Amino acid sequence: MRRHLVEGSAARLFAAYWGSLLLVDLTHGVRSLALPAVVLLVAALATGRTVAVTVYVAVIGWLFVTGFAVNSLGELRVTGPADGVRIAVLLAGAMLGRLASRQVGPGRGRR
């Protein structure tokens, strides 16, 4: 049961939610650090996951970066082409994290 909770997709989404919130809060003084910090979190959480979970984790990261680092007080609004760049960077980081787990070796990191 414990292994299922740690390896399950719901645990990754939970960690993406709270981890993104924590990182955006910790980098509040230097907003330019929020995106790279969340990209690293998203890449780590996407390892060994399906494409759907990888995309969900990236979108959760984008919501927090856009809501709290770019805009204030959790306001989600489109600010222009920069939003597309942010989601593309987060998706690329998540996919790289997912693909990196596939390069570990035969039989490891595959689901």
C-alpha cells in the first residue's frame, strides 16, 4: 500500500501542487527564479510517468508561476506571448524529465 501511494500519479500531482506553491513562495523576492525552480520540480515529478501525468504536472506548475510569480495574489490572466513561452518551457522540462527516466537502462524507469 505504501509503495502504491508513493509511486501513484495522485501523489505526483499532490507534490506538484504543494511543491509549486512552496517554490513560488520561496522565490517571491526574486521572481526570475520561480520559473527555473518550478521547471526542476516538474522535471523531477514527471520521471517515469505517463504523458498525461507529465502534462498535468506541467500545467499545475504553470498555474502557480502565472498566478503568483507573474501576477499577484493568485490572479490567473493571460499576459501575452510570455504565457505561451512559460507553458512551453514547463512542458519541455517535464518531457525531458520523463524521457530521462527512460534512458536509465533496460527494464528500469519504464511503465
